[in-house]
Amino acid sequence: MSARDMLLVASEQMTDTNVEGMARPLISPETETVERDDLVPLYRVVLLDDNDHTYDYVIEMLQKIFIFSLDQAYRHAEEVDRCGRTIVITCELPAAEFARDQIHAYGPDWRLERSKGAMSAEIERA
């Protein structure tokens, strides 16, 4: 048997054929299937809108904390203004808590006299 024939036989043993005649890979016995429930849960950090912070503040904060580009930060500023909230990051809980705390610690917007503190952010399960 030639090397080409051996490859064809091996390929036929590794695939199954579905109704349309397309080859479908089989799961090798050594392959472990991981269910979504077995994975570490993810959380979203949600920045909430208010009237005490300017677009410039939001953009500056997102660029410094999350290293967003100007364009990314501006899109989030628009979304939080338009929708009342924007998801800034999705990650594991310790990182989400740290990100939320960084937002809360950023301080008031010096551009607005009425700004007395940082923006609000919350964590929700992804």
C-alpha cells in the first residue's frame, strides 16, 4: 500500500459523513470535552451614565485605566451617554472588581464644578 493510500484510509477512519456528503471530524477518544459550566465564570464591568462628567473625562479615564484608543474611548463615551451604560470589559471576577474599583477611584471631573466624585460602575455576570 502506498503512502497516499495509507493517508486516505487514515483520513476515512478519522471522519464521518453527514447527510450532505460532507466530511465531519470525529472526536478522538483522547479529546476532553469541556462544558461551559466547567469554565471560570465571566463578569462584565458596566460604566453607568450621569450628568456630572464630561465626554473628555470619560475618554481620558477609559484611556488611562483600560488603555483604550481615542476612538474606542469615544465610542464608549457615546454609548454611555446614549444608552445610560456601556460594557467596558468582560473578565474573571477579581479583574472585574479591580476594574470597577479603578473607575470608582478615578475621582471627580475637574472640568465641572458640580462633579463631586467618580463615575459609577457595576459588575454583572456575563
